[in-house]
Amino acid sequence: MEHIITKIHNLIKDTKDLISFEEQVKVLMYETFADLVSETFTHLNKVMKEKAREKKYLVERNDSRTIQFSFGAVTYQRTLFKDVHDNKSIYLLDKWLGFRKYQRYSPLVEVRVAELASESNYRESARILSEWTPVSMSHTTVGKIIERVGEAQSNADKISVDELDIAATLPEGKKVDFLYAEADGVFVRGTKKRKHHEVYHGITYEGWSKNGKRVSLINPQVMLTTQGVNEFWKEVQASSTSKYSLEGTQVVTNSDGGSGYAAERFQEAFSQSKYPVLNQLDDYHIKQSINRAFGWKMNEFKGNIQCAITEGDKDKFHLWVDTFESTLEDEKEIKRVSDFRTYIVNHWERIFDWRNIVEDVPKDARSLGCIESRQRHISFRMKRRGMHWSAKGAESMVKVKQGILNGTLREVYLMSQKRSKRKQREIKQTVHMSQYFRKTKHANNSRQGSISLYAAHSSAVGRLLKSIT
């Protein structure tokens, strides 16, 4: 500690202003902690080396490895062992710590890079990272980390789907009176000309909470993928089934009725419920189709057609559409009106407000339609500045976004590197042994030794050993 204080005193003398002083102190802090962790890892390797000989591991060589942590680059010594039983080589320290082969960055650095790149482009993420931490990497490395972290979230979703397929019974989940679900898609550009990827986007939630004028969703759960509509609905079903017991739940859904988002898809995904799944046509798309057919400015035809749709008066609707169509001469305008009529008539039974159908409507119930505003999570990141995405890159990015929105990204990413309980116990024993070895070091040349205990510490021999050590 005195050595560090001396260095800080020297920095105060050698720097011209507080900005330079703070920057130099930050560098000192990074270097100090990196050196301490390097020393700790190297010492752990020595202890493991002694233990490995007892388990008939042969030492092949010693070399060094560098892992970039958020506080700096940690370089430590490690030993390559060969198992005499299966003749395989292994770095025991790397295995016990949970480092992958060829891994250069710590798990925290990788997951933070993915979180940062989910809001900024790869070059900007690399620049921000290098300015605020001692970590530096290229924009291509940022892209590879996004793929790795996104793949972890994707694999976790696939596991949930597979578990549901093979499960003999449904898991016991949370019981709710109402569950709301919405789904829609958004296209992002592919790397090939005129090639696009559709991002399938779904969300479930339990209701709304109000804080002043601000309204937020209760327990929203997001599903995002580019792997196809069938895979999307499997993930929706697996997500809702693993979290809820829907037998007595009234499910209310909302979509634009497009390909892949029909009422039958919702009914299948939430078939666990004993009630018919209500599916209404999204109000935003109704208004959008009216504006496309009759213009953005309000007029007599537009107002009366909106009124007829709201009242559910189909005869009045056809009357006003026919009247407006008779005033047109341009073939393109006539086609737009005809397409509008077909769209509304085909979904006429789905044009309703669910609050007028359901009994015992929850307090502060609102109309559905949040999916459109939440599409900005995708469009703001993946559609701006002429961005183009490969199939793998697009899937990785939307999975990272999904993990962040659901709060599962770090959990599922670390799951692949998490130590088992057995490994965790071995680590604790090794660290304990390492601390013991450090305490028994002396400056003199006297020989050191220890008494081996081949019995429980609670036994008579164990208590005797405690009394003399």
C-alpha cells in the first residue's frame, strides 16, 4: 500500500493538471489490479501442479496466456498436463477457471461489448470501449463477439423448445387471469441485392401499470428471431408455457393479420388455455390502410368510413366505399381502394375492442397495439444509415436485443462457461490450499512441513491435529 501511495505522490508532482493526474491514476489502478490477478492465477497454477501429480498427470510444458479483463490485460503462467489414462492434453487452470480455448477476453468484457454494440455500430462500440476502459479491439472482433453472445441466447431458446417437445407434462407456471400477446414483423436489408431478412417480433405481457401519465407493461417478455415463422411460433409457445400455467387464462392477442400472424397461429401457440383466444386486428394497421386509400387529410368519405368500421356497420361501409370509388378515374387509385376494401372485409370479424367482449374487464385495461412502438428497438439499430446484414449477423443481433430486453442475456451467456458444482468445490479447495501455502512461507531457511490427515476433522485425530497446528 505504501508503494502505491508513493506512486500517487509522484504522479501529483509530475502531472500538470487534474485531468492528466486522473488519467495516470486510472492507468496505475489498471496495472496494479492486473498484476495482482496475474500473480494470483500463477500461484493457483503452482498449487494445481502439485495436486495434478497426485492424480497421475504428466507435465508437458509451461507457457503464458493473456486474458483481457475490464481492468486490464492479465498475463499468467499455466501448465499443460497430459492425462496418463486417456493420453489427452489439458490446461487444468484454464478448465477450472472456465476459459475457452483461444479466448482472449473475459466473459464480462464480451457481454458488455455485446450490450454496447446493440445500441451503436461496431466501430463506435470499439471506440467507446477503448476510451473508457483499457480494452481495445477492432470492429470485426466486436462483430464476432456479437455472434458468440447471440448464439448463446439462440441456443437457450432452442433448448426450451426441445424440452417442451419431449416433456410428458407441462411445467407448473404462474397463473394469471389475463395474458396479452402481440406479434408483427419488420424487414432489414440483407447483404445480397434485393435480399431482406424478416425479423419476427412477438411480445407477451400481463397488463399495464401507470405512474402518473406514464404507462408501462407488466412483465413484458420479448421473442425475436429471423429463423422463420414456424421457429418463431415454437419459441413463443415455449416461452409462455415455461412461464405461465394458462389453463384458466383468457388470452387476448393483436396483429395485422398478415402472413404468419393469423389468428390460427395465436390459437395454436396458446392452446393450453380452455378459453378461445381472442385475436383483434391491429388498430394502427387499420388507420394506416385508410390513409393509404383515402389520403392523409380528413374528408367526408374518410370520416364516414371510419365511423362505419367503428360501429361494425358493414352495409354502411360498402356504401361509402362504393360512393368514393365512383368518383375515381385513375386505375392506381381505384386499385388502392379495392385492396383496402378486401383487407377490411377479410378481417371484419377481427375488428373489435376486446374490452367490449370480455366480462370482468381488469381495472385500467387499455387497448392493444404496443408492438408497433416497440419495433423501434429493431429499426433504430438495424435499419439506419443503409445497414446490411448477413443471415448470421442479423440473427445474432436480434437475439442479443431479446436477451437485453428480457434481462436474460448475461445469464444464458455465462451458462455455457459456468463451473459445475464439483468444479466450484475444487476451486474453493485449491484457493484455500493456496492461501495456506502463502501463509507458511518464512524468510529463514528452516524446513517446513505438515501433518497429513486421513480422517474427518471432527474425529479424535482431527481434533488433535487442530490443537497442535
